[in-house]
Amino acid sequence: MQGKGTFISPFHRPRCLAAAAPAGKAKLTHPGKAILAGGIAGGIEICITFPTEYVKTQLQLDEKANPPKYRGIGDCVKQTVQSHGVKGLYRGLSSLLYGSIPKSAVRFGVFEFLSNHAKDESGRLDSTKGLLCGLGAGVMEAVLVVCPMETVKVKFIHDQTSANPKYKGFFHGVREMIRAQGLRGTYQGLTATVLKQGSNQAIRFFVMTSLKNWYKGDNPNKAINPLLTGLFGATAGAASVFGNTPLDVIKTRMQGLEAHKYKSTLDCAMKILRYEGLAAFYKGTVPRLGRVCLDVAIVFIIYEEVVKVLNMVWKTE
């Protein structure tokens, strides 16, 4: 309570009044909306970008000791089309599609849940908290979805390119893998996957949060054009590629059909370094860069637009 003679500065705004002003507070996204929008975005994105994912995986599995089957990206595409037609670039799509939808759903659902609790009273999420929320989202998607689905995808693609493929389709492949190795067989490379996905989403959401905060300035409700969202997303994707491609290479090796050659994630890294050199950790970087930039741009654009639609038809406030 202010005394009778107390001077109150005209520049002073009580904290409670500032927090109560609805106009300056950003709207929070309900986790349920994030799960639905994320799933839709993930499904559409993977159908568009899968050929580059196929080429990336092929190049990473093409170890120097074999000797190499492909001379580069163009040669990989050429040989695949000559042997199996254009549809050959989509072999293994089903396994990735079944994983992409729940992966994006879990990622955005967990991120929005965590960020809703981390935002300040104006609804603003600072970059550091964005990084931590992204890390949490990445770890959860790795454990619940990415590790088992990526293991199936890598083994399926590797099998289909062998002389005598033994998997007749996605579900047949999953059954055979579990029959041969148990459920553990679909969780190969868990440590590498958690490290990869955690760092991936930490970097992406850190960059995305930083760019959005920079653009919005003091107005947390300022609208962002979808093309600008795509540009921000592509930038975040590029940053994550250069930040963790070595982990992606290790993860792919740990989940391949020859994973038995490695005792652990560290053993895999040491053998790659010893027998193939430092450059091997960046195999597939170019096709991965193109895919990830397009991937993240598409996902964020679709996600943001679907959330806008859901906000009109699904009232949660």
C-alpha cells in the first residue's frame, strides 16, 4: 500500500498490470493441436523428400572396404533408376512414412507442452529455453518412435539392395527382424539415435526460436509469412546438418545389417575413424543437406498453417 506522500514514477508499470494485458501476450498452442498438426506435416513432408533420404542412406552404407558400389550422388541415382526404375528411389518409403507421422506428432506435441511451461508472462520463449525444449522433444521422439522405425528402415533398404532380398514388404520385414533378434533388434543404435535426435531438435528449435524472436521483436503476436517460416526452417535445418552429421553416420552404421561388427556406439565411431578416416563421418552430407533443409522448411510451414486452421475450429481457451 502506497503512503500518502509516496511518489510513483509515470514510467513505472506494476508487474500484475503488465501481465494482465491480454493484447501483448502470445497465444499458447495446445499440445493436442501440436500432435495433430505435427503428424499431418510429417506425413506430407516425407512423401516429398524421400528420394534424397534413400540416396543418403545408400551412400552411408556404401563402405570403402566393400569396395564402393557408387561413385557419388549422381551415380547412385543412375544405378538405382537403371536397375529398378524411378520407383526404386521410393523403396523403403512405407517404413519411413509409418514412422514420420508419429515422429513429428511426438516432436511438436512434447515441444509445445514443454515450451508452454517455459514461456514468460508475455508468452515469449527465449532461445536457451527453446534449445532445452527442443532437446526434450528430440529425446522423446528418439525413444518412442525414431530408433525402432529408423532401424527397420535402414535394414529394409540395405536388404532390398542385396543380391537376394529376404524381406517381401514392410510388415514382413518387421516380423522377420523381431523373430530373428527379438524386440531388441528394432532398438539397435539407441544411444546414437538419442544423441542425434536430441542434438538435432535442440539446434533446430534454438535457431527457429531465435529467428522468430528476432523477427517479432516486441510484438509476440506478429504474424509470419509462410515463405519466411520456410526460410527460417531451412536455416535451422542446415545448422543441424553441419552440427550432427557424424552422429547420423554412426547411427546408420549401428542400425544396418552389419551392425554386429560394432560392440558399441563408441566402438563404431573409433572403427570408422581408424579404417576410413575423418571424412567418412561426413559421407552423405550433400544429399542430407538438401533433404533436411527442404524437410524442416516444409514441416514448419505445414505445421504453422495447420495450427492456424485448428485454432479456428478447435477452441481450447
